[in-house]
Amino acid sequence: MLIRVSQGTAAVIGLKTVRMAAAPTTASLMVGEHCSQNCGFCAQARSSQGKDGFLSRVPWPEFTAQEAVPAIAQAYIEGNLQRACLQVVAKKEAVEQAKEFLRLLAAQSKIPLSISCKVTSLSEIEEILALGVDRIGLALDAAGSAIYREVKGGNLEERVNFLLQAAEKFPQHISTHLIVGLGETEEEMTKLMQKCYQKGVRVGLFAFTPLKGTKLADRKPPVLDHYRRMQVARFLLEQDWKLGNNFIFVNGKLTDFGMTSSELKKKLGVGDAFRTSGCPDCNRPFYNERPGTVLYNYPTPLTEEQFAQAWQELKISF
């Protein structure tokens, strides 16, 4: 069995030599190639003309399961990894391969397991969780019904309803991904995140990254202050979803978090709001940006200077 391993992960587990500004804490793995879906932002989309072996802007070299599994198990023992995550393209054969890989990895390691894949029934989720997976990601990606139809196809309301049903049936096991910058308003994104956290769904936030060969290659990534506000909104909602009831929006833009400057700074603490969000122990270094550029998601704890900079980038008037 062949599996793709993100370049950073391959370096951490000793299968590749790569210089890294920050090492991944979760093993990022991909099963399958050329998805049956046609998401406008994805390098693996059905109509994508991008290079094989890419997801977002990250290369994923290919290895055998016999190479990858023991290397991941050893890296977990040594404390160099805290989790393994499988990204599975929407093809039946890929899902079956992913299940087989999960069995192999669970047989050799106690590493916590996440999987992101397209499932359409609660019984499928139950089957995957039974393989030792502790979190399953049901990606929404787009916030806003019109945007969802445009970039993913299908019905957002139906998908959200399924997500929330899954969260009720399998509490503490369901995650989702949302991409900032596809054309949604801040109010649409925030309200959807609040709905997720109210039902116990964990949210991973991404910045839209234009990729060559995709349908949305010519679009721009989100401006930084827009993304920073969504990071803070997500962080506050994760602490208490009811805080969102105090947010104020003007023409779809989040203008007030419902607290004073000092209260908000106290809530933000050391700046974890601006770090990578998603499953526990996942830092996804440079998934949305190149080293040396402004970071949308910080993969490591922020310095005082970085937090001060991120605070300024919020552009909120108190």
C-alpha cells in the first residue's frame, strides 16, 4: 500500500531530509489521488491541473505503508509526534485504503488518530471510529450557501445538519474545517462557527490559498485583519459559544467583540487565538504561507512581539 506523507512529516519521521523553520507535531498523511469532488480551491479536485502529490501548497511525497507506519510509531514514542491525521480523497477505493492503513497504524502504535474524509451516513462514522480514530473531520470549508454552491457544489444547510447530527451522536469526536476568504462575510463565518461550537464540533480555521491549476487560482488570499478577526472569534467561541451573542456586525463585518480592550486581551492571554486551530496537537506549519512571510497561523507559541503585532493586525476600534 502506498501513502503520501507531507514533506515536513517525512522529515520528522526520518524518511526525508528537509530544512524546517518549524516541525509538524501531527503526522499529515494523504490517501488517494484526484478526488471525485471538484472543490474550486483544492489541488486534488477533479478538474485541477496542478501537480500530483500536492495539497494546499505543501508537497506530499509517496512512501509504502511498510515504511511509514513504523517510522510514525517510533516518532510518537520519542515524543516528536503527538497525533496522526489522514486526509482522504473522495473515492471509494481511497476510503477503503485509509481504513486498512488505520488498522496497520493502530496495531503498531497508540498515537491518537484523526481522519478527514467524505462520509454521508452516521453508520460510516461509527465504523471509522471503531478503527481507533478519536476525531473525524467533516469539512464544510465554505461559509454561506451561495459560496458553498459555487466552490464545492451541493447544499450547505444539508451538510451542516449532517455535521450537527454526527456531533450529537458522537460527542467529542467530530471536527470540521472552514476556509476564510472564499467570499463569505465575517458574520456568515462567525455565525456558522458559533453553531458548530454550540453542538460541540471542533473548528479548524484555514486561510484561502490560491493554487495554480485550480478554479480559484486567480483569487487573492484574505487580507490579514479579516483573518485575525475570524481567529479571535473562533477562539472566543471555543471558550464559550454564548460569547458570540455579544458580537456586533456592521454590513457583515465584525466590529465589536462585546468587551473592552483589556477584557479581550485578558481572554486572549498569550496569543493562542492566532495559532493553528483544529484537532488537538496539530500545528500544520506553513500550510497557508511560505516561511519568512507573514503568518496566518502561527505553528509555535507566540513571542510577546508577535502577539503585539497580531493584536495590531486585528484593526478593532475600542
